[in-house]
Amino acid sequence: MTETVAHAIGRALAGAGVRTAFGLVGSGNFHVANALTEAGARFVAARHELAATVMADAHARVTGEPGVVTVHQGPGLTNAMTGIAEAAKSRTPLLVLAPEVADPRSNFHVDQRALAEGVGAVHVRIRSAATAPADLARAWDTAVTGRRTVLVGLPLEVQAEAVSEDPFGMMEGRATQPAAPAAPGPDAVSALADALTAAARPVFIAGRGARRAARDLTHVSERIGALVATSAVSRGLFKGEPFGLDVSGGFATPVAAELIAGADLVVAWGCSLTAWTTRHGHLIGPGARVAQVDDDPAALGARRPVDLGV
């Protein structure tokens, strides 16, 4: 069967497990969006590209599936840039399918690579019909296993090229979730357990990285008598918990700030302990020990010194 690159890409993404896509449709992404829906994906249309991108970002965070959004070339992409920046800085696995105009004289021409790199996203261009399968696979793997936001450039002339077979079969069965992080060392786990046991006034601060572990953290906090708080972006994670303090940081209530500052052990779960979350360090008492749990070793102690990193 002969089909265009645009149609093959849409069908391949659906075959890889994309069940929902978001966006605004124009002449440049019409065929990709159609192919997605024809292959069984649900398409959610938005009134503005920023809204579509934010919805795709939120969908990825809640479901754990890679997000997919498609926008029109030129102004459609620039309208989406704030959402792309937020997703990139939050390490959301997101594919942004954006038609690309090569002619610099066109009003629709923008430097996609520069836009992507300027906000911390990755740019992958579909270069030709021959390289499209490998290019798409690289974009997918970068988004999913690398937890990155990837701007996939779809040059208009390449979208129209024909493929005479099914070279996108490699997309079926590809990972839709990042690989599980390496298990922490037993010594680090034992040290954290000892610190939790010894603490008289422990406080947990859960960030975006802990959003799937709220129930487990609640269980542990109840066992040891810890108060629980969140970073601003994870607000509501412990809603309704009797020992919940709501938000830590600049939005903390006076009572919450007092209790957090009085802790003798602060444990950050998937939380980077930024200046905003700690009120520039003032919410960490001078005698408090600080432990940080994260699946990225480079994040441990990156924002402030910690006594224990797991």
C-alpha cells in the first residue's frame, strides 16, 4: 500500500500506543491528525495552541503515557511555546508534531531548532521518507525513556513523500513508560530508615516526582507521625489528610510555615527543594537534618545541601 509520510507517521504513533492527541488543525498538520484518528486515537481540539499543549502536558503527567500535541506551522508553533517551555522544564514526555516550512521567505518559516533548544526541548526533524522511521523512533525514545519534550519537525515537502511499504512497524511495541530507576543502595535505605525512626518532628515535602506515591507516603507518614506538605506544583496531593500542611514555601500558611520550620527532619520526596519551596532556606530549621529522595542522582543536593541523598 502506498501512503504519504504524514499518514504513515500518524498511523505509526497510534500503533505505538498513542490513544489521545491534542491540537489545532491546519493545512500543515491535517493529514497527520487525520491518520491518528483513523488509526483509533482520540483527537481533542482546542481553541488555542497553548491550551492544546498544556492539555497534552497534563494528560501525560496524569496518565503516565507520552503526550502528543500537533499544531500548525509558524504561528501555530509560536503560540504553543509557553506550554512547550513548561513541559520541557518539567521533563514531561511530550511529542509536539509541528509542520515545518523550509523557505525562509515564507511568513510561516521559523527556526524550529532554535525555538526548541531555547526552552530546553529537543528538536528532531523528519528528514526524508527513507529516514522517517528512524527519525520518529528517535523522537519517541527521547521523549519516553529520556523523559523529554521533543519538537518533531515535519517539513511539508517530506510529509508529502510516498512510502511504498510499512517501514514504521518498528514503532509497535516500543516502550510507553520510562525505564524503572535503579534501586537505591541498601546502605542509603537503611540510613533513611534510621533517620525516620530517630526523628521526633519529621516533615515530608512531596514534589512533582512523588505524585504517583501519595498513598505510600501517607502510609509511611502515619507510621512515624510525620506531617506532610507539598511543593506548589503538587498542591492537593495530600488533600483531606489530617496531618496535611498543604503547600510548603511562599504559599504556606503561617501555621504550616511554623511547623515545617520546627521539624528536626525534612524529607523531600521527588522535590528539588528550590528557594520557592523552602522560602530561601528559612523553612529549614538550623538544627534540622535534610534527606532527599529522587530518581535522578544529579538532583540530590543540587538546590541546597542535604545530609542524606537516596
